[in-house]
Amino acid sequence: MSNPNIPTPHITAKEGDFAKTVLMPGDPLRSKFIAENFLENPVLVNNVRGVQGYTGTYQGKRVSVMASGMGMPAIGIYSYELFNFYGVEAIIRIGSAGMISQKLKVRDVVAGMSAYTNSAFGRQFGFDGVVAPCCDYELLSKAIEAGKKIGQEVVPGSVYSSDCFYDESQPLGALSKLGVLAVEMEAAALYMNAARAGKKALALLTISDNPFTGEGLSAEDRQNTFTQMMKIALEIA
């Protein structure tokens, strides 16, 4: 029996169009780049609002890649629909992040073990305290091992998912003292949706800039050069 929730207002793919594992960059152009450069026989299965989703194969495995857009409301919608309507079992976010820990450097790859957040996204789940969602340990372990195989260290630790790109409260100094590695805008919502659906999630993040010094990569570099992170995600998909 077909799922009455398919298609959704945001995804026009048919039932079965997505693989069990979906790689999810923020940028639709990064989704296109991965499909064209890493997947065999990629098929465009969604393009609503230009949020491109593709399914193909990588080393014989069926894999999908679809963009999330920016922020927790956006990834909250897409991950919810993929987990709950399209039968997706695992989502691996592959995104950029600003370094908080000054032990890191630009282009380092971080894996978010847990996600601090200033978002109220977790309130919907009926718990009124502070929610600190975690990744899936199996995916985390596999990512670290996959990184070793290609000579790319994957640094595990907590990340900070912010609702604000321009944040006047300037929390990064305090988070640095707590050992938080990096700041991004999606992981916490992804992890909460995965937990609620009984599914798996992991955020792999390439450090694109240092908010403390102003060092950073161009938009084109972010779109096209995060290949080590992409290879790790594809290996564990």
C-alpha cells in the first residue's frame, strides 16, 4: 500500500526513490557536485525549490544525496519527511562549520558526537529541560575508521547548532571553555528527529572558517573542495 504522505509539499520523489542512507549537505550545488563526481548513474529525484536530491550508486551501494538548506527549520522538515515517510534509515549531514576550538585548523573534519543548541526545536518532544541530542555511535565509529583509511583524521566531539548566524550574544568564547569544537546550524535538529524516529544520524563537518580570526574559505571552495569529508560519508553510507 502506498504512503499517503508521498509526495510531500517539499519532496516530489516517489516511494522508493531514496536509498536507505542519504547524504545531506546544506548547499544544493554541493548535492549536485557529489552526484556528478562520485555517484554512478545519478538520477534527479527531487528539485522542489531547487533543493536537489539524487539517487545513484557508489562502489555498488545505492546512495542518495539531497540538500537540506540552511538552518534547523529546513533540515527539520527534510529529515522528518525522509525518516518518517520515505523509509530512510540514516542521514549523514556533510556540511561546513566555523571552528570554536583553536586547536583545529581550516579544512579539518569534525564529527559531532553531541550538539549543543540555542534552538527551541526540542520543546516539541515534551521535555522542557535542556536537550543535548547525540549522533549514532555506529556511524561515528565507522567514520573515524574510514578517515584513517584515506589519511584524514576525523575529530570527534561536541558541536554547537545555532539558530543565529549573526549572534549578538557572542557565545563562542564561553563554548570554547567547555571544549565545544565548532559551530554550525543543523545538527541538533537532525539528531532529535533521528532519535524520535528511531533512526541514525551523524554530522560530518569540514572547518571552513575561524570566527575568532576571520580566516576562511570562499563559497566556491566550500561547494567544491570538501572531498575528504564526502569520501568518508560515502564510504560509510
